[in-house]
Amino acid sequence: MYFFDGFVYGGEPKGAIRVEKVKPLPDQMMLLTFNNHEQRLFDATILNGPAFEPLSKTEVFNNPEIDHGVVTWNEGQIDCAPEYMYEHSYEYALV
């Protein structure tokens, strides 16, 4: 466990990865741009549990914000660590 930028994370630090841009897509997919300039696709359906249930509502899911490199929804009541989103996303390259 470690503390970074006012947040407590499980595991070991993987570097200062941050989300810089977020674009919600259909079917709870997201296009994320990280501070290392990578664009990646994230499938938000893997976010399980009661805390993430509001994301099943289109009006909540389609209104993400970025707070200090962390994607949040519902006025900060829901968030997901950028490290988790990076590790569980897929490379996205424009062809």
C-alpha cells in the first residue's frame, strides 16, 4: 500500500501514471490518454461492486471528469485509479 497525491493505493507504485484526457464511448468503453502520451481503450464493465453501480446509467457514465489525473464520476463520488485503468486497458493506435 502507498500514498500518492492524497490517495491511498494498494500494491506497489508503478510510476506517476495519470489520465490526461477521457472520452466515453458506447457500451461502457472509454478512450483514455495518459501522461506518457499513450491512448488506450478501457472497458469499464470490469468495474464491479456497489460503488460502481451508478456507471450503468448512461448519464453518469458519459460525464467523467479528471481530478489530479484520476477519472471520476458523479461529482467525485466514484473514481478509478489511473494505474488500474492503464493496466486493464488495451493499446489503441490510429490506422
